[in-house]
Amino acid sequence: MSGNGQHGFGRVPRKEDARFIRGQGNYVDDIKLPGMLYGAVLRSPHAHARLVSVDTAAAEAHPQVRAVITGETLAGLDLAWMPTLSGDVQAVLATDKVRFQGQEVAFVVADSHYAARDALELIDVDYEALPPVIDARTALDDGAPVIRDDLEGRGDNHIFDWEAGDAAATDRVFDGAEVVVAQDVLYPRVHPAPLETCGIVADMDKVTGKLTVHTTTQAPHAHRTVYALVAGLPEHKIRVVSPDIGGGFGNKVGIYPGYVCAIVGSIVTGRPVKWMEDRSENLMTTSFARDYHMRGEIAATRDGRVRGLRVTVLADHGAFNGTAQPTKFPAGFFHVFTGSYDIEAAHCAVTGVYTNKAPGGVAYACSFRITEAAYLVERMMDMLAAELDLDPAELRLRNLLRAEQFPYSTATGWEYDSGDYPRTLRKALDIAGYDKLRAEQADRRERGELMGIGISFFTEAVGAGPRKHMDILGLGMADGAELRVHPTGKAVLRISVQTQGQGHETTFAQIVAHELGIPVDDVEVVHGDTDQTPFGLGTYGSRSTPVSGAATAVVARKVRERARIVAGAMLEAAPGDLEWTPGRWTVRGDPSSGATMQEIAMAAHGSLELPDGVEGHLDATTVYNPPNLTYPFGAYIAVVDVDPGTGKVAVRRFVAVDDCGVRINPMIVEGQVHGGLADGVGMALMQVMAFDEDGNHLGASFMDYLLPTSMECPSWELGETVTPSPHHPLGAKGVGESATVGSPAAIVNAVVDALAPYGVRHADMPLTPANVWRVIQGRPFRT
Ligand code: CDP
């Protein structure tokens, strides 16, 4: 069958596209409530300054202004500071100092968006400028200005030290190593930059005492709990609704000061308040990603056997530690940095520091710092290949984990669930026609042309929990699912995760359809509303399919088992004598005697006499606590041409072979991979959140912070291998972020390979024309 009549997995067209392609999506900014007011945030022009005074009298006198809220107002409500996802506190509105350019200083509520913006200009703020810390490498210098003097006893900008692996064993491997290669590698500060910026419509109903917020959140239940804890309201008096979301990529995990201000604005005025940030606000003040200054060392034998990895990281977390990752892991999952290789010993040490930049450090389309880790190890592998004069594909094939090594325990404490890495790399090499490409490259080099071929192989770790190891702010990382089956066999699935464009309304319906043997069209997926869905931690780190997808399979199986009991009563057979053929329970040995799921659902709601212990109806609920993460992986190959005159890089080809276990909807998986590959082009070649020495943000619009378009992207060449996850009920692994994790290294490796005739071994992202040109300058070309 084709289309949504299909009963399970396959290329089912996306249900949600019917409204999206007609322009009928319903985003936060589409929500208009009766009597709604509009909020705007006054922001600091300084990166670091003492707040001397905030005079709001003129703004308050503006005829359309309904309220002006300052840090002082919030301090009176004990709301001037809020918890971050990393156990730090962040100023909602500044009371003592401003600590990054764009920091929130005051909030105006007015009759219209424009009046609110106009009134911001009437607020008079007196600042006393302080010297800022902009370069993380100077943050711990003696005498560096202390940014967080609000924290008791704080005399420096140090946040945390964290390590993983066995330092002594790693040192021993390095001491005895035949070859060691070391390199400083920067993963620059970038931004998730979703097309829809962040916003909220807060509505405090004074009659019912219930607060309803429509907001751009990837984790509605977690947000509700945080609001409950901060505001002291019970959870049942807070409803968080996340309508259609125009991209999240980690940017919509945290709670931003504007959300809190809009809620306070609604409480103060008694009317709904909308706050929607503009593009510059989104780029300047909401969660950035990466900003890791890494030093990698790799130890190997002369014949290319990798033995050890040693890494130190200086992590720039901005002015408040607002990173998002499970509590026990201040550097996220960075310690997955041994990547896809069988490595004897490894160790990493990460130090986090405050700087006068926006807070964040979110998992931009990756599972908590895995992009940084994958990028580092893949750069180190290429540098080692160059040192050993070995083909980078060959070096990888000598070290990749083989099928028989799974489940595989890494030197830094992970247990990879399943894989056959050489098979996946070989497939990518075949699709690319690798040997021919190398021959072409040799020819071109003879002619002075710069062609590069870059490989990366990545392993992701997605689907956080398990809850005993992973929580955010004490909330265990598990997810609930509820499945209701109506008398006619139509089903409603309620889940705790929240799509931001990944197509959950389709794929989660497919999971139910697959398990119950009913049409995909007969399953409605409800999500993004805490009043209507079970508790769970939401969507980020590609956790939806590994956790909530598993919950969906489990709850559907519960329904199926209940249906078996009802079918037994219908068919006058013992439930144990029935067997499942998709969509039907039949009497074993007599396929003509059976009942479809629709017939069973009707019977369950009817007058049929049911055995003791069965109440009727088929509905079920579950909470899924994953036993392990799932480990998708992939082999990527980029082919680039570099113009030696301008430094401009063109990505000519890109081959991506992904293995995400069983694919629920291969078309959606491919779409996810396409998007992530484009992200990789952006990060590798175009993007950096840059600052001048005073802390002025230099990329606060899409004129400066560039998004990749189809012009910069080749026609992606995709392939797949399928290694099911042994512990996921469907054998599926997450995939939403794989391509963002794996692609930057392939492109950078390709550019460095193109520049090899100049003796280049490494160049930091972004490889803009200007940066590439600078790398080439003054170096003689040698074939
Ligand atoms: O958490 P997030 O939705 O961002 O990531 P994901 O779980 O990897 O899923 C992204 C999309 O791809 C969802 O619609 C999934 O159901 C779909 N998918 C799939 O069809 N098969 C897989 N093995 C993994 C994901």
C-alpha cells in the first residue's frame, strides 16, 4: 500500500506537511489572545558594566505602556535570578551588573509591539563600563576581571574542571608510543539559528489561578516543572503549550529571561502578554553552541595502529553557565571522543570558564558536545594519516571497530550497542568511487589545481537516559506514552516529546500502525501540551525515537496484548492459543478464525463478556527508561575544490552513508540527513559568532552570520547500512543530528587535503575564503 493508508514503516508522506505547505502552521507568533499586550526587552550595549541606575519614568508615562519591569521589580518578587539547566543562576533582568552585550535590563509591556519597542528608548540607564573578558584563554589569568562577583566567594572566572578516562594509563601509552601527533583545534562559537526565533504568549488567568504559556520549547514538561519551582505554583496550575515549532536545534531547550518577564508582565497587568524576540536578539542572546578550545594528542604505532588519545579542553560558557546537558556531565558527552576506533587508553580534561558573552553551550543538533568530540578525533586521524604518509581511508579501516567487537566498551566508559563500521566506510568509498577520485586529484595537482577529498567517520550517542545516569535539574531522562483506541479502532497517541519539524506526527503514527496493524491515517499524535500529554523530558539530542519511540512501541504492544485477551473471549479460545498476524489475532492453526484490531476494539467497548481481570477498553500507558543510549554512526566523504586565487571552497560532492538501525520512515531519515549536512557546510565554511575586543557582537544578523543555502550545497549522495540496536524495541537508533555531527570534519578534512601541497596540516573553522586565503599566503605550492 502507499500513502498514509500504509500500515507501518516506509516512505509515508509527512502528515504535517498538509498544513505547512499551505502556510497554515500555527506558531507562537500566530497566537493572538483577546486583550493581549506586547513585551519588549531593553538590552545592554556593554559586555561588562556596573548598573548605576535605571530610570523608567518617561517610559511609564508613554500613553500605550501598561508596565515597565526592571531587575528591582523582579528582586521584590524574588525573581531577579533564575536557575540555569546547569545548576548556575542567570539574571532575568540585571540588578548589579551587565555581563554580556545584549543582556536583559528592563521589560516594557505595551498595547502594541511597536509601542513597546518605542518605549524602550525612553528608559534611561546609567552604566559604569568595566573591562570585559572576551577571549576564554585569558579568563583565568591573574588579575582578569571577575565576571561573577554575584556568586559568593568567587575570586576568578573558573566554573568547573572535569575529566574522564584513565590519565595514568594514557600517559603510559604516550610514553611508549612510536608516533605522537598533537594539534590545537578550535570549534568556534556558532548558533543553532532556527528560522523561527524564540517567544512566548503568557496568560495568567486570575480567576482560575492558572497560568497558560504558549511557547517555543523543545521540552514542555521540563519547562513546566522549572516554572513551578521558580514561581512556587503547583504544576496543575501551569499549562505549557508548544505549538508548531520552526526549528529548535537545541536553541529552544532553555528558559530565557524574556519568558519569565512575559509571565510577570501578565501577572502584573492581568492580561496575556506576547514576547517574540527578533533575529538579532536571537543571535546575540539565546544559547550559542560549541566554543571549545581543544588540544588533541594521538599516539600510534608506525604501521598506523592508534593506541591512545589525550585531550584538554578550555570551554567558554559565557557569562552564566547555561549549558544544557545531563547533570553528571558538565562537558556533555564530550568523552565519547575516542570516536569509532578501538583505542587502548584515552583521557580528557575539560575546564569551563566564564566570559563576557551570552550564556549557553547548547547541544546544537547534537547529543551534548558530541559534535566537538567527533570533529576533534576525525581531525586528529587525518593529521596522523599525514604524519604516517598513509591514506586516511586506510588508516581508518585499520582502526575502526569491527562487528564482532560489539557491544564495545570504550576507554572513557561508554558501551556502544551495535555496529559494523568497516562495512559502512567501504560502502561510502564505493559510492564515492574513492580510488578514481584520488587518481583525479593527482592529475589536478599536477596542473596546480586544489582538489580535496575528506573522510569522517562518526559515532553518536543518542537517546538520553538511562535515568539512573542522566537527569536534567534532577528530572530523570525517561519519557511516557499513552495510547487510546476508540471503539472503531482509531487511535490517539500522546507523547512527551515535541517535534520542531522532524515529522513526529507521521513517524510516531507509523510506529503505532506497525505494532497494531492499522492504517497510519487512523493514528493521531498529540504532543506539545502538558495538559494533554504524559510527563517526559522532551526532544533534543536525537532522543525522540530512541526514548519516546521506544515508549510508543511498548505502549502499542501493551494494547496489542490486551487485544489478545479480548480476542480470546471473542473467538472462544485461550489467549495463549492466538497468534498475531499484522492487524489480526487468529487462532493458531486456523487463520480463518480471527479478529481484526478494529473488531477487537469495538468488542472491547461492547457487551462482550470479558474474562476476570480485564476491565474492557484497550487503552494503555507506559514510561520508558532506556537501558542504554543508542549509537548511530556513519561514514562521510566530501570532495571540494578550492580556488587558490580567492580561497573560496566549493563542495563538489558529498557522500553520506548513515546507519541509524531500523528506519521507520526512510524518506524522513533522508530529510534529516540532508538538513544536517547543510548545517555542516555552514559550520565548516561560513559561520562564527565573532566578537571584538570590547565584546561587541559582530554577527547579529543573517548578513554577517551566514546560513547555508542550496547554492553552497551539492546534491547529496546518500547510502545506508542497517545495524539494529539490540536494546531498542524497534531496533531503531536516533538520526536527527547525525549529519550535523559527522559532516564538518569531512569538509574540513577535504579542505586541508586540498591545501596539502602547501604543507598545510590543519586549519580552523570557519574556512571562509578570507581564512583559506590567509592559510595559503606565503606558502609555496609543491606537487
Ligand atoms: O529527537 P529527534 O526527533 O530530533 O531525532 P530522531 O529521534 O532521530 O528522529 C528524527 C526523525 O527521524 C523522526 O521523525 C524519527 O521518527 C525519524 N527516524 C526514523 O524514521 N527512523 C530512525 N531510525 C530514526 C529516526
